[in-house]
Amino acid sequence: MKKSTWFIVFSIVFGMIHSLHSQNLTSRLGSLGFVNISKIEIESKRYSEAYEIFLNQPIDHKDSAKQQFQQRVFVRHRGFDRPTVMVTEGYVAEYAKYPRYDEELAYYLDANLVVVEHRFFGKSVPDPKKWEYLTLENATADLHNVNQLLKSIYTGPWISTGISKGGQTTIYYKYFYPDDVQASVPYVAPLNFSVADKRVFQFQDTVATEECRTNLKEIQRDLLERREIFGKMFGDSTASRHLTFDKVGGIDKAFEYNVLELGFAYWQWYPIQCADLPKAGGEAKDVFNAFVAAAGYDFFADQSIADFEPFFYQALTEMGFYTYNTTDFKDLLLYVKDPNFNHTLPEGIAVKYDNSLNRKVNRWLNKKGDNMLYVYGAYDAWASTAVQVGKKTNSRKYLLAEGSHATRLRNFDEKRRNEAIELVKSWIIDYKNPQIKLSSSLSD
């Protein structure tokens, strides 16, 4: 047989095998109870196929006879016997449809990738929204259901991971269902004990250098002292973006809140190094640009609050949050006297914060929270309420010097990054199948 003929035959056979494999995966997903299964385009040599799927979930896992909603899940397939990384998303998961999307742990471990959209976000919203069922216990039960179903076809070790609020979800998931995954890697995940956790204040008083901290406070005072300039610039800029501020109490109050937020957001994102911050009283354009580079325009806008309403509800009921120390600005504040985030709650909903879950989680993590790798940036304001790793567990914390809320394992030097990945491997390598081979390539 001619070479070209062999190539044609091979191509046909390969295409048939791939088609059968795809049919096999989709049929298996369907047989597990997933619905609305649709293939998504991918640009990756690692994954052979990817799907957007939905699962009917009870709004109340303690009573499945109540209202149901469909939760969106994304699956990127590497191999049924490969490890599986599950992203415990805290918000919308639309990004998982991007053709080039991948997740660093899945890449480093050459694993399947499952992304679970958080309830009440994106396309995973109950109708009607019954806010009392937006609890961390219900949210992690959603993950448990997805995990238990997919484990029947993805039989290798499972690793959960998430970023920020998704990282918090990773922690809670491990607490409620400690046996679902063999390892957990929460990124930049706080564990708060109040809606006004004072550890943030201590962080703001000690981070970086005294010169940098002082300059930042002076910029905040400058913004308030020259509010006739900066308030107008803020108002003009937000108007051009069609932002409104009714819920917080108007544009003037929003401006003051945004100035206070600068003291948190600058350290959260560290968009400008200390040495490059403008001096207070300097050129208005430079001061304003530094202001919005860190604090942005929309954190207190009606549009942003609507998008993140479920987050604020969770923060003010169970997860906890932060507030602002106004001591250095009291003489300049005209509208914000008692800063809080009650304006972010859904219309007509009143809540009371309960820190009992976080206290229980903290104790459990310190005594029994094994196989957890915590990743933080040292300059990230959220690191002020980071998990403190107990000596009774084998878990580790990786802290990146001058790192922000955008800190990931890829930001560490090669030696430290490889050490972290090898640690995760050691936690999963002997799970059920000691012969499983994990990728040894840890390059970016």
C-alpha cells in the first residue's frame, strides 16, 4: 500500500476513534445527570476536548424537594486516569469558555480541569433568588455533588483550588468535605473573623516602609483636601462610564469611600511601586491617576454592586470583610462617618454577621487541615487575615515578597515554585494508582 494511502487510512481511523471518544465522554456525562452539554472550542495541545455542562442542584441541600437551579460546570478533558484539578470558583466562570484558558496547577500536573461556577453567579442563578440559601454549606455541597459524579469517570487523584473568594471556597470545601480531594491549593484566600476585621489595620500600619505608608496617607488627605479638583475628576470620569451611585448615597459619598478604599486597594493590587508613587500636593493628574490605578472607579457604583451582590451578601453574613480606619481623615470627611458595606445588600434584605463558622474552620485547619498549600502575596491587604498554618498539620504557606493579590505559583522563583509543585505531587502520587505518572515539566 502506498504511503499516501496509509496516511489516508490512518487519518480516517484516528478521526473515527476521536469521534467515538467524544461521543463516549458526552454520553457518560449525560448518563451522570449533566444536561445542556455543549462542546466548546479550545486551543490547547494538552486537552483533547472541552464542554460546558449543567447540573440540577437543590437550592437547599438539606431539603432537595425544594427549588432547583442549574449550575454551570466546565470540563477540559486530558484523560480519564489523569489527576483532576477542580476550580472552586467564587464568582462567574465565563472565562473558562476562552479557547486558550488553562489553570496553572492543571498545567503543572498535566491534569483534567473542572471549573464549577459559584451559585448565584453567572448562569448558576436560582429563580427566584432566595438569599437565605446562599450559604457556604450549600455552596460546598454543590461542589461535593459535582465531585462525586465526575469521580466515577475521572478516577485519578483530585485537587481543589481557587483564587481569592474562590480560594475561600476551597478552604470551606475542604472543611465540609475533607475526603473529596487529596490536596487543596487556595490562592490569596482570607479567613476573616468580623465584617470589620481589625487585623487589616495592623497590616496597614506595618506593611512595606514607614515612608511609603506615610506618603499613601498623605495622598489620601490630598485627595480630600483638594476635593473640588479630584471630586470633579472622579465625577466626570464615572459619568463618562455611565456609572451611578444611588445605593451608596450619591457621588460625593462615593468619592470619599473611594479615597478610603485606596488605603486597602493600593496594597491589594500594588499597581505602582512605592518609589513611583507621586507626592501629595503634586500635579493633580499624577495624583488622580495613582488614585484610580489602585482604587478604580466602580467599587461603590450601583452597576458593580449589582454584579457582586452575592459576594457582599456572603461577606456580611458568614465570610467576613474589612472596614476603614478613619482616624487620619476624620477632619476631612463630610459624608462618611461610620463606614460599612450595608448599602451593598439586596433590596429589603437585613442580615446579621455570624463568625462561628470561620472560628470552627480556623480550629479545624490548625488541627486537621492536612495537604493544603496556601499561597499569598506579602503586600496583599487580604494577607492580613491569612490562614495561620498549624504545627499539627503537614500544610504549608508560601508567601511572595512584595506580592499582591495577583500572586500565583508562577510568580515565585523556579526553585520555590518547583518545591511547591513537588509537595502537591507528594500528597497525591500514591492515591489509588501508584503507577500514575505526573508531568515533570514545571516551566511556564
